[in-house]
Amino acid sequence: MSEPAQPPGYTSGRDGSQEPVRATWELREPRAGDAEGIAALHARVWAATYRGIMSDEVVDALDPEQFRPMWDQVVAAYDAGAVPDDGRGILLATSDGQPAGFCLHGPARDEDPPTPHQLFTLNVAPELHGTGLAQELLARALGDRAAYLWVARGNDRAVRFYEQQGFAPDGTEGLDGHEGVVELRMVRPAPGRSDRSATVGG
């Protein structure tokens, strides 16, 4: 089921004043016909996010076709009702009929995860930063469950955002395989539980 929203948000006007951002979106699962638009958004978000973290040569070479096979597979699985019932999920936001953001989450992929659930990806179109879309995607996808994520070191805007959503770096770092990009692990315990009690085996 999709759900429209009219979030608060502000952008700078030509005279320096703060003008409200008027944006609406719908949140739903992916469906047939979405893959091309999501792949284009994925490439655009990566280009904006990784500029200055990865080399300009790599960022300039980003192309939607790099992401298209993944999204073709994802959309086909949802369209066929073949998504495993193991807690994984993908939530897509559309604005004016076009993909505007997406969130992927599911069972932890790491061998020794700090929580059983992992946030894999949260991407929002740059022009919709500050509108509340990222917060809504995260809240709808994860609820209040404990979770963890990896974020590129140097992506300070994302780190601040996740801190505002209750995540905190736990001191663990790793390489993500893209040009030696170092990732920081951030963890959010379940409400009312200590970090120890929220970890696997804690």
C-alpha cells in the first residue's frame, strides 16, 4: 500500500531566506517498470555521495547500467511474489511518479553482527535531503528494532543523519571493496535495551 506524505523541509531562497520545500511522495514496494528509474537514481545518489571520497575518475564513470542488473532482479522477485520471507524488505519512495529514494534492509550479512538486522542501503535524491523523506523511509522500514549499518568514512552528512536516528559508531571499521573506501559500523540498540543486550548472543 502506498502512502502520500507532505513533509516539512526548507531550502535557501535567492535572497538567503529559508523557503519551504514542498514535496510529496508515495512509499511502496518495487513493481514492474521500476528498475530503470531506480538504477538511474542509484547512480545519481552515488555520484553525489562519493564525490571526494572516491576518485573523480571513478565517480564520473558511474552509470545506471552498473546498477540495472541488480534492480532488474529485485523488481522481478517482487513482481513474482518470490521475495524470501526472512525479514528482508525494500521500500521505494516515488515523487511525481519517479523513484525518489529507497531503503533496503534484512537479516545481517556479516559473520559476527552486533544485531540480527542490518540496514543495507538508504538512498534519497539529493534535492530531497532535509525534507523528511529519509527519516520516513528508515522509520517505516525498521520500526524501532535494533539494527546496524556500514557508512563510508568521510560521508559526514550521513553519519550525522544516522546519529540523529539513534545509531552510533561502535569503533569497527572495514573496507567495502570500492577504491579502498573505509566503512564505519554504526549500531542502534532496541529502545530500552543496553548495547550489550541488543547484540547477538548478548
